[in-house]
Amino acid sequence: MITETEKLVEYYRSFSVKIDEDVKKCFEFWNPENPPALLLFSAIGRSIGFHIDELNENEKCILFNSIEDGIVSKDQTVSTAVATGLIEALVGAIGEDDNKWKRIFIFLGPETKKHALAWGNLFEK
């Protein structure tokens, strides 16, 4: 039976060739074991941060809606992996690029915004 975590990972992999490549690298590194969910979602978050400008506005909206769904998931593994793995890695990948943050911040859902702001002290100089 496929878990909610596995479904979400497959969804992100299908969303972008770049994300898929980064997830493959994570699996290759951990082979023959599966990577821990937190590290897998960290790879996804970094990939999103590095390649976000390759997505159009509709794709960003869909992507960040799915991230919001993940962060509020009743599945503790998913919500933790999205919050602690994906969002924190996304914040790290974008870093202090305020222009990039301003371009994507409008797409973040309320819980995603809350976590990103708490983790990254965004827009505070």
C-alpha cells in the first residue's frame, strides 16, 4: 500500500524534471535503503527553491497549494516532513534573495507563510 508521503513525493517528482532529478539523487545516495522522509522532502524543498523561476504562475499556485495541504496534513509524517524538511530547505535555498521571496510569497498558504517567516526571518534586515 502506498503511503501519503510516497504519493506526495511522486506528485512533486511529476511536477518538474529538476525536482525529479534531485529526488533521484537522494534515492541513489541512500541506496539500498530508502531515504528518511525528512531528508527526501529537504531535497524537494531545495530543488523548488533553486528552480522556482522556471515555473509559471499557475504552476506555482498549484505547487504551493499542495505544500499547504502537506503542512496541515493529519498524517504526522507528512506534516513534519513538509514543515521541517521542505519549507526549511526552501527557505535555505532562496536565502536572502528578497526579490525572489517577494515573487513567491504571494503563493504561500497561511501555515506555510507562518512557518517560513518563523524559520527564515524573511524580509528582516
